[in-house]
Amino acid sequence: MTTEELLKLIEPDFSDDVTGHDIFHIIRVLETARFLQSKEGGDLELIEYAAILHDLDDHKFNGGKLNQGGNAAKSLLINNGVDYSTAEAVKEIVDQVSFKGANTECDADKMSLNAMIVQDADRLDALGAIGIARTFAYGGSKKQKFYHPDLKPKLHNSFEEYVNSETTSINHFHEKLLLLKNRLNTNTAKEIAEDRHRFMEEFLSRFDAEWNVKLD
């Protein structure tokens, strides 16, 4: 099954998305993953399949159920003629992509290079200008406040706490996005992240100044 066929197959599932997890996000992750693979190595076919399917039945949209995406990806591939071993390998990658909370155990030592690359590609799309836009799109879709000074960021100790805590879009930068630069796996991704991370810090500094009406 070609990547073009797979993209066309899943596109209807993401056509109505307003959270920043649309088909264009998937295409960006795919292209970034391809670039990372060209620099870092890994199995291109597995990386492409997992990049395309990484948000299938994701916990953000299925009521917080973790690791259903891997099974959904595996079933879809098998049902479309992909061999079992490839589908199983893609499942394992998809199940390792998601961020699970600031203080949760880091699984980098248990991840394959393929999984590291897909995770890095997904996390890079959460940084920089695109990351800022996606943060507010997602928060608005969940009816979150974009900011409230009395609601402070939390560094969550479990996946359950992370997905169930009340938060704001600005808090999300502190609870996740600003942490990603130091949680990337590959040297190539770390280099790309530097500028995007700095841009987010500049945005937050300006946001703070405008919120507090610092005009001089």
C-alpha cells in the first residue's frame, strides 16, 4: 500500500477537524519524518505508515483511552493488504508517540529509532508558529479559556492527571510545549526545535506584556 493511497483512505476521517489535528498536520508530520529519516536512518516504510496513522483513534478524541490508536492503525493496514509483521510494527510505533504528562516516565530508552523519529516529527509540529496556532485551535475546540491568571500551570504526575486537569491554552505551553525541546530523541530534531522553541518563548513574553498592559 502506497503512502498516497493511505493518505487518501484516512483523509475523510480528518476532513472536519478544527483542533489542529487535521490532514494537513498529518502531511507535515509525514514530511518531517521523511526528512528526519534521511538524516538519522530507520525503516522508511514503517516511519511513513506510522506518521500517517499516528492520530488515528487518538486519546484526545476517544474519551482519553490510551493506546487504542495502535490497534486501529494495525487493523486498517491488515484490512488493506499490509502484512501482519509490518502492521504490528506500526502499531508499536503509534502507541509510543503521545505525550503523557510532564512528570511521567520517559520511554526513550525503550523506543526504536523508527518510533523516535515519528515522535520527534509529531512534536516538532507542536512547536513554533504552527504550534502556537494549533494550541489555540485545540483549546477553543475544547471550550478552554485561553488564559486565566488564577489558573496556574501544573506538571502532571500521570497520564490521567494530564488529560483530566482543568487548564488553559497558555498553561499548555508550560505544561507541555516548552518541555518538548529537551524531550526530543534525534539530533536533527533537536536542531530544528531550537528556533521554534525560541519563537514560542518570545510569543509568551509578548503575551505577558500585553496582558499586563506594559506599553513602555
